[in-house]
Amino acid sequence: MADLKNKVVIITGARRGMGRTHALALAKTGAKVVVADISKEDCEKVVKEIEKNRGEAMAIKCDVSKKAEVDKMVQDTVKKWGKVDVLVNNAGICQFKPFLDLTEEDWQKTLDINLKGYFLCAQACAKEMVKQKYGVIVNIASIAMGQVGCGFNTLAHYSASKGGIVAMTETLAQELASYNIRINAVAPGAIETPMVDPLKQDKKTMAATLARIPLHRLGKPEEVSKLVLFLASDESSYMTGATVVVDGGWLSV
């Protein structure tokens, strides 16, 4: 069983959705968890959930698109617990909008959070991991990452960001392997989170989505968290540079 006892883990975008579930799951295995997101108040609620289960956590407000806030998040983590062992890059936004209607602002905001944010967090954490010659980074990508044989309407900006995450994951795996730092990506399909609410509001769109999935249902955040836990732990010690899909069979169709 994956064990993260006494490991220090930073999870971004952890106030709700999959990030929250990842935080709860990793804390249950003994990790000391930094719950980071744009609302400290919401993060504190997740911390209370973790502490209720006798886990250890702290809340940090962080906009991952801003380097100063990312650096402070890492500094505060090291100040409290002395190190950073694992980073789960999870913070992200998803805006459904036709390509011809996209504005430069739409594009830039998505890339700033979904891709630049991953870069800033990975770099800041890796600099600490290098010191201890150990570290793990798990990047949350998406099946909308390109090179998988299907596109995703109204998600040009989102898909571009997720494809960039996969490419960055593969490159960092090579650059940081000599420091015993492993980097892998997780590519979820349609998961039951606030991010898919727009799909659920349109019955025809939802029906078409379920028809595309061989398991004929949305995934549960906990089903993704199990994979994140595996990749974050030493159970996956010979894995780096990989992108693992958890999509109910979507890409097999």
C-alpha cells in the first residue's frame, strides 16, 4: 500500500474538486499536506477535514500564476516542515468557449494558470528537492492534451495548456532524473467535479458525453486520487516522464 508517512506534500487547487480529494487521500497515508488555493478560507475547511481524521495540514493562499506567491508558498512550507517531498500540480481552470469567440484575455488567463502556474510551482519545489536529492512531482493534465486522436470542441485554450503540461512533464523527467526527482502526469477524463457542471446543465451534451465513455458514467475524484497517491509514493519508483490516463475508456473508442 502506498505510504507517504512524514512526507511533505504541496497540493495546488486543493480547496475543492479533485484537489480537495487528493489532499484528503494523501493525508490519510501520513503525509503532511499543504492545501493551497486562491481562497485561504476554503483551504482552511479542507485542513479541518484532514485534522478531523487525525491528519496534519496547513492552508496557504496562493495564485499559482504569480511567482511571488508561489515562492512564498514554498518558503512557508519549508519554514514549517523543513522540506518539500511531493508537489501535486492540480490548480487549473476550464472555460468552454468557441475558438472564434476566444479573446486574447481568455487565452492568456488559461495559459497563465494551467501552464505557467505548473512551471512556477515545479521550479520552486524542484529547487528544494535538489537539496535533498529526492522529490516527486505529479502534474494533472487531461485527455484533452492532443496527440490522442480526438479534439475537444470549445476547448482550444484549455487543450493547448494541457498538451503543454505533458510536454513539460517529459522534458523535466529527463532534466531532473539525476537529482532523483521523478515527474509524471495524470490525464483524467470527465470527472464529477464543479469543472464539468456546464456539461451537466445541457442534457444533450451530457448524454453525448456518457455515450462516448465505455463505462457510461463520469469518474469520481477519488478514482483519480488513487492514481495520484500511487505516483506520489515510492510504489512508482521506476516511473518518470509518463502520462497515465484515467478516463473510463474514453480514448479507447
